[in-house]
Amino acid sequence: MTTTEKKLLLIDGSSIAFRAFFALYTQIDRFVAPSGLHTNAIFAFHTMLGNVLEAVQPTHVLVAFDAGKTTFRTEMYAEYKGGRAKTPDEFREQMPFIKEMLEAQGIRHYELVNYEADDIIGTLATQAEKSGFDKITVVSGDRDLTQLTTEKTTVEITIKGVAELETYTPAYLYEKLGLTTEQFIDLKALMGDKSDNIPGVTKVGEKTGIKLLLEHGSLDGIYDHVDDMKTSKLKENLINDREQAFLSRELATIDLDSPIEISLADTLYAGSDYDKLKAFYKEMGFHKFLENLEGATEKVVEAIEFKIVAENLSDDMFHDDQFFYLEILGEDYHRDNIIGFTWGDEKQIYVSKNVALLSDVRFPKNTFDFKKNKVLLARQGINYPVVDFDSMLAKYLYSTIENNKISTIADLFGFELPDDELIYGKGAKRAVPEDAILFDHLARKLDVLVKTKTPLLDKLRENDQEDLLDRIELPLADVLAKMEITGIKVSGGVLSEIGLENEQVLKGLTEEIYELAGEPFNINSPKQLGVILFEKMGLPVIKKTKTGYSTAVDVLEQLAPQAPIVDKILKYRQISKIQSTYVTGLLGEIMSDGKIHTRYVQDLTQTGRLSSVQPNLQNIPVRLPEGRKIRKAFLPENEDSVLLSSDYSQIELRVLAHISGDEHLISAFNEGADIHTSTAMRVFGIDKPEDVTANDRRNAKAVNFGVVYGISDFGLSNNLGISRKAAKTYIDTYFERYPDIKKYMEDIVRSAKDTGFVETLYHRRRNLPDINARNFSVRSFAERTAINSPIQGSAADILKVAMINLDRALIAGQYKSKMLLQVHDEIVLDVPNDELAVMQTLVKKTMEEAISLSVPLLVDENNGKTWYDAK
DNA sequence: TGAGTCACG
DNA sequence: ACGTACGTGACTCAA
């Protein structure tokens, strides 16, 4: 190969992008950038481009795009390319980024008003042939471009997605169709093209077209001899559609002399721009490409400067504007030990692993995960006062889709930070590295925190979320830290007692089940259970899962009347659940102080709720008496105090009443009516509350739940065990009687489709990248989410506000009462007996006044010597 | 590690 | 026709 060889690569960008989109369409949900943008077309386009560049090794490259709907062809024939389905939004939004990608790769792209990509390509290919290029390669998803093939020009057409290409040369075209390239255009004139809406000649398809062309040489040849043809329907059609045939030829012919303002010299390919491409890959979340890029260039990682502090802190090492961050190896900050810490700003970064120094730290006002840091310091006996900024929480508010690790924040804003796994290892291999590596990693983390504060704040400002961070999440982190540090006393003795009883019951049930089954098997294995029930015993299969028979509760409940074993299994499952998760599980979480210290995860849920882990104290049994007994183990701090449990009544429906403004729902709440009874009256047309039966109320309650979740007839019918049709009638009547609820749902979905997100009363945001998805079920899910998230999220916000206000009131009044738990709409406090009366008033009032809505908030309270008794 | 199941709001 | 209620976490089994 000589270096002087000139090779031009011309790509039909519009057609390749479209093919690329559908090539990975089934996996569209896997290709989502951090911003929520779909990237399937960008990704597939990138792959195709890489393959072609590798194969062709071009000296010059251009990607041509169609400029718009109207072209000189639509002037000739208004219906040209008419009747095409609207391009999907998920596709259109990717186009600008494909162009951005080309720019980063150092590839020119071009479009020309009134012309299609084909014409640009045809014109440049012709120019290149004349000006001494050695080889020209055209790539498209559109077979029409094969008309451009010559001795020097080959045309590559994508087949099946964009990974494989079919190479058209004049010889190949002849071999395949028996036609020359000129005849190929004439063939299209005769056949027409459904996708471009080119009419052609009636009833002439590929076979007839080829036959005619082989016989007469060309379209002109055909029409020169049309009068000599023997009478036939074909002859008649040819004559009738003569004008149309020639018009079709004109439409199908690529313009080889279009007025392009770009020259061959402009298409010189210099290779990609490393920094731009890197930034682009990050923006798209293309981690593999990023690694390859960085690996390929063997980029030297820039050194980072920091000062190691072994002992003696001085005041001049600290000021408020710095960040401060403590490192542990795992997630469990109640048990894991500090392995190092770092603080500093853009001028100076400090690192240390001398934990003894922490008592002399003058804490800066910025951190990452305040709550974790506060708990870790509290374990050293150090108080960490609330800060001004927490990068973890800021990132969570900005976007809930990804996790909120420092490395994720680095990625998001184009900075480098190795993942913790790379430095510390994972699983059994996780360990503290040697000092040099640890310190370097800590310094890099701090550096990222310093550099990303401003961009994070900018994002929050853009989204009007500064108050949400400053007035809710940050102060809440402090409240939660205190709750976690306090912990809740749990009696191991009570749990063990329940455990012993359960053991006996399980033992008995196991024997009975083996007896009824005729053999022993693992009752905990859905697979083995399925074999026993559905194969050995021949019970009817009601539902299947991906892997086999479903043995879920609703299925077993339906089977119960048919075989006595089923009830035993249900009972076994119930007790076994209590035993493993709540007896054994909780016993293992009681720490040496006799308490359980859960972790509230503040940066996880898509709606703004908290979650609780290690252990989860937000799902302690309550509905069934056997499980509810577990709550007898949850105790107040000492003999002289009680647990006070306060929960919002119907907070989600009240929020819905407020944001929808529905007058009927609002007045029901204002009148203090039982909301499900009230719904039953309106929907079922019952005049007096006393005429509402228990069943009516139950049905109305299910409808109310459904409304909050983004109702569907299927979901409701499933829940109520009624027909889909009956469920639909319920829903229709409901919407008729509560028109503003219907309107809220329509409005919020429409707004989500426009903006791509929904938000709560306090501007907490949830991005909904799937809201305009093509796939019905993917889209429907996003629509229900759009309805539910502002409701669930606003309710979560309100309880957070209440907790913050209550914390302040407790401090202001110097009370000894302490918040212990939060369960989504409930707060549990430890209250000394002598404060009970005042707390009953204070907690209720604080929760009810957390926010002023167009309906009152109502709080129910209970107290007792255990959590079981406080209900 | 993913699927199935089930505990909570 | 499509195939579902919204949000979580822990445990067990079976690869």
C-alpha cells in the first residue's frame, strides 16, 4: 500500500443513523446516558463507523445528512417520501449527538438545503473520481445508492442492523440482478419504491422490471418499443403510467452535480480529538469506549499533590470553604473503622490516617455524605455540626437515576477518578492498600469534590432545587444521623422466645407437609415445591414464572381448597419468613449496647423516600398477628419511657386532593369524612354513609389505592379479584365523579412527555426517559410513574419537613424525648413518661403543620411499653 | 448473582 | 393488541 493513495469514505448519515436506531431498538432501555438520553443509535453508529474506518483506512471522510423534509424532489412530486411514519422521539433526540460524535472523531459532516444525503454523496463521489482519488467507498442503509457504483466506487449497504455490510461493485450488481448501474435506476423507475412513495408503473415489480430491461436495454428503450408490444395488461399499464415512470426515474436518480459548498479538500481525515472524544464518551456513558481510548493512548495519569499529615494539626490548616471526608472500606459505618481522611481545597489537599488527630479538626463546611461522616465521628466521641454542602445529596437531587458515588460525580462532570473497587479490591480481597496508594486515592476524591461543587450547584439552581438541599436534605441528614446513633433497644430475649415457639410450629408443619406430599423435600425451594404440587399431586397450574411454576401466595390461596397441603405450606411460609428475617435476622443485628442501629439510605429511592438497611426497620411485620408479635421486642430506652408512634392518616390521598384541586376529594377531607366510605358513596351512588357496606368500602379503598399508583383496569381487577370489565366500570365512574383527578393525571403525563420529568411540591425531580417510549409497556410504566411520583414524593418531602421541625422543637424545648424510627408516614419516638403529655401535643401539631395544603393533615398517635403496644 | 417470595408504606 | 398496579430490603435456592 502506498502512502500517497487517496481513499474517500462517504457515509449516508441519515440512513445509517436510522438503521442504527432499530438495530439496537430491542435493547433501547440498556442504552441510556446519565442525562437520560437514549444512546442506542449513537452506540450502533459508533460501532459501524469504527468497523468501516478500520476496513477502509480512508484519507478523506464525509458523513452526509438529509437537510429536511422538503427537497427539489418534493418540488417535483409533492408526495415524495410522503406517508412516512413520524420518526420516534427517542431517535430524533440522538441526531445532534451523532453529529457531536463525528466532530470529536475529526470527521466532517454536511447537509445541504433542498438536497438529500444521496446527492451530496453522489456529487462528491463524482468529483473524487475526476480528481484522481484511487478508491471511493459509500456506506448507506439504502439500496438506491448502489446506482453510484463504478470501477472506483464501491457501495456498502448494511444488512441486518449495521454490523454486516454487503459490497456492491458493478460486477456484483450485474451478478445479482443482471443489470448495469444505469439499468438499476430504470428498474426503480418501473418498480417504484414504497418507502420513498415513488409510484413507478402499476403492477410492475422486480421480476417484470428486470425482464423488460433485459429485453429493451433501458427505460427509453422500453418506451421506444411499447407500441410494438402485443396487447396486454402490462402494455396498457406502461402506456398509462408513462409520465409517472419518467418522473419516477427523475426522483430515483441521484444528483451528481448538486450545488455543494464543501470541497474534497475539506473532507481530509485527520483523526479524532482525544479530549473531545473522551468528554463525549463520558457524556454518553460509553465506559468501554472510554477505557479503550485511554488504554490506547496510554495516557499518563496526572500526578496529584497533597500533604500527608502524621500528627499535629494546626488551625491554619482549616477553613470553612474546604471539603472534609472520612474513608471506610465498606458501607457499614456503624461498625467499620476509619481507614483515612482528607480535607482541603483547590490550593492544598491534606491526607491522614491518624484517627487520633480527628479531635483537633476544625470542620470545614463541605463534605460528601454528611450522615456517614457524622456517625463515624460520633463513634470517636466527636460532634460533627451540620455543614453547608453535601455533594452526595446534591448529586441525588440532580439525578436519581445513577448511584451517587464520588466516582459517579467525577464521571458526570468529566473528571477522572478510579473506582473504589480498583483501589481497594472487592469481596474477600477488599483491603486497605499501602499508604502511598490510599493517600493518593483520598486526595483524588477530595480534588473531585472540590472541582464538582460549582457545577453541581449550577445544576441545582437550574432546577430550582437549592432550597430542597439547604432546607430539607441537609438538615435531615443531621436528624437521621442522630436517630441512627441513638438506635432502638431490642430485646434478644423476647425474640428468642418467639423463635423457640416458631421452631416448634415449623417442625410440626414440616412433618405434616412431608406426610401429605408422601416424601421429604425442601419446602423453601419454589422449584421442588412446584414439582410436588403440580407434577406429583397434579394441581392445576394457575401462573407461571420465567423459570417454572409460580407458587406465590395468590396462587396457593386459590389452590388451598383443593388440597390440604397448600394451607400447611402457606402457614409454613409465613412462620419461616418471620423466623429467618425477623427472629434470626434481627437477633444478628443487635449490637453490644443492646440496640439496633439501622442505616437510613438517603440517596437511593426514585421518589424521595428513605430506605432502611442493615437491618430494614421499615418492614417490621404488623398486618398479621403472628408477625406483629415481633414488635414486642422493640423497647423504649428505659423503664421510665414509652414508645410514641405517630402516623399521617391518608397522606398520599390528601396530597392528591391538594395537587389535583379536586373539589369533591377536598371537601371530603375538609368534612373529616372516612375517605373510603366517601369514595364508595360517590362512585357507587350511595346516599347515606350507613348504607355503605363493608364490601363497598373495601372496593372503594382499592380504587383509591389504584388512583395513587396510576390506575389500570388490569391492576384493579387483579387486586379485587373481579373482571377487567367490572374494574373498568369502577375506574370510569370514578373519573366521572372526580373529574379533576382525571385532569391531573392527563396533565401530569402530558407535562412529563414535554419536559421529560415530574416534580414534587418541593421541586424534587424524577427524570422519566421512557415517557415517550415506543414500547407500550415501557411507556405505560413511565406514565404511571409520572402520576405516582409527585404524590409519593411530596408525601415523603412533608414527613422530612416534619422531622426537621420536630428535631428543632425538641432541641428548643430541651426535651429528653428522641426520634428513633421513620417508616414513610410514621415517626416513632422514645418519650420519658414525664414528657408524654407534652409530646403527644407537640409531635401531632408539628406533623400536622409541616405544610399547609388545601386539605388538613391528620395524625394518629399511639403509645406503649413496646412498639407492639404503640398501635 | 438472579429469581422468587414476602415483609412494610 | 400490547401486559401492569407505586416505592422499598432480606432471605433462600440454584446456578
